[in-house]
Amino acid sequence: MKISALKERIVEKIKTKGPIAFQEFMRMCLYDKDFGYYTKPDRIGIKGDYITSSHCSPLFSRLLANQFIEFWELLGKGNFCLVEMGAGAGFSAKDILNYIRPHPFYEKIRYVIIEQNEAAKETHKRLLSDFLNKITWLDSLEDLNEFTGCVFSNELLDAFPVHVIQKDSSQFHEIYVDFNGRELCEKTGPLSSVALQEYVLNHVPSDLPNGYRTEVNLAIQPWLSAIAARMTSGFVLTIDYGHSAKEFFDLSRNRGTLMSYVSHRTSEDLFACPGEQDITAHVNFSDLNRVGLQLGFSTIGYAQQWAFLGSLDFEKTLKDTYPNLTPFSPEMAGIKMLIFPQGMGTSHKVMVQAKDVKINGKIKGFLLQNRMDRL
């Protein structure tokens, strides 16, 4: 079985090199080239392990398209490269391109999907057969040429492998993964890198109590650096579940935010089935803001998903998408999932960062709410 094959690979690495940082364990579970979770098809959707906003309703991507049109206008209505990372099944690309086809924006757009998995690319190409002249697939951000436009992602950063740290005896230690001869288990050790030491010293509250556990996502910096190196001017739009630093390090969140997902069920047993369950950690949006500022981006908005989507010509777009919608229409369940607190309306946050763009006043998506002061 593949699950045992990945576990054997992890155990062999531990036997050879000693306990591995949780970050390395998470990387192998999700991205191992042979047995990682994301190498397998059909992980997202009703028949998979979880759904994203683009699965709930085409309204989600149409509302995003309204924001992309404004970005294009702010950049002078020239050629516009829209880069999607973590494209899932390809629903967002299809819904966005269908929606803007009558608009002048369509003639100027080049849609780029960053995707390494060849099976996923083939799935995309079947779904997006009407738009193959508009779309380019690339393996990584490093393959991008210089561009003007927007990089957007929905539930991408939560899947970046994270370091796990815990405070004991008044100082932070790192959580490693070991093998006790029968099963994978935790082991505490020193912080594994200078970068992690510096992060803990400068960005983790020093007054957290002993026993407090949390995650550190160091992968945000190289990801945003790769974008900054290739974007001449434009925007980064990030949607994910997460918090500002003050909320992220709240005393009530003393066991961190790591969770696994299998068949739409959550679990805290992260060692249960390596490669067969998703592993995620909430995003610290204050980190994204801080790293962006260091790289020449300015944060122009931060809001809950309900407020962001509600600001993007919501009523008109809703009527255009569902002309005959009633309170009892089956589509209502998906719409409620996007905007209600019980769904993704408050758990998911939206951040927009800009590079070398002149903006006078607010952009459309933050007319109802902008919580930048919380970052």
C-alpha cells in the first residue's frame, strides 16, 4: 500500500539521519514525489476530503473577477497576467474566464496556472478546453517571466509545511518526528535553523506560558520573494483561513492550529496515515504583511471573506448568476457557505498586497470592511 510505502520512507530517513523536524515530515506527507498527498487526484470536492470556495458556487470566482477587472483598470488596461496557484480542479479558472469573456478585459488577459502534477494539468485541460489559447501551465513560479498583473491563491498558504514549536522551561523548543520501533512519535529538540531562531526571538510573544504550542510558516518568505522578483507591478490576492498575529498567538490557541482532513472529517492525529490525509495550519497574516513590506509590497486591504465578496457588486452578480434564485433554491447552500459565519464567511480572510501601483482611495473589495489596523 502507498501509505505504508511513504511511512517506510519516513522511517528510513529517521533511522538514517535521526528525528526530523515536523516541517520535513509535513513536506513529505504532502509533497513526496511518489506518495505525497497532493500527487493523487480527486482530493478536493464532494467525493474528496474537503471543499474550497470555488466548489461551493461559481459566484465566488465571478466576484473575484470583478476585483481583477478593477486591478486591470488600475494598471492601465494593458496586458494582464493572472497567475493562479493551487488551482485545484480548475473551477476558478473556468468560472473567471467564462464570466469575463464579454468584457474587454478578456482580450488582455493571460491566465497562468502553477501546477507540478501532470495528472492535475490533464484534468484542467479537459475542463478548460474552451480556453486553451488563454491559459499557460507552468511547474513553478521560477518559470514565470517578468509580468504585470495579479497572483492569487485560495487555500494555498495553509498547506505550506510549518515548523512546530513549544515553550518549555521558559524557552521554545522544536517538535521533531521520531520512530520508537513501532510507530511515529514526537520528540522535542532545539530549534533547527538560524531563521527559526530569529523568528522566535523577533515575532513570537515572549510572555507565552510554558506548554504553549504553535506553528511557524517560514515558507511565506521565499514564496513572496519569487513573486516580487518577477512582478514589475501588480497585486497579490491571498485567501485563506487564518488570523492576525494577536489572534494567532492568543492564549486560547495554546495547542496551535494544525489539523488533518479525511473525507470531510477533521482529526488531530497527524501521524495516522501519512500521504492519505491533508495536513494544514492556519495562516498568520501579520507575517504575510511584514514579509511583503520587506519585499516592496504595500498591504492595501485585509478583511473577512464575507465582507470582501459582499463589496464586489454582490447583488448584481448574484442576480446575473442565478436569475431565478429563491430562498429554497438548491444553490443557496453554496452561497451561504461562502458568506455565513458557519461556513467560510469569517474563518477565511482576504489580503491584497500591491507593488508599484498608484491607488487613489479604497479598492472595491474593501468597501465594507478593512482590518489592516489589526495586522
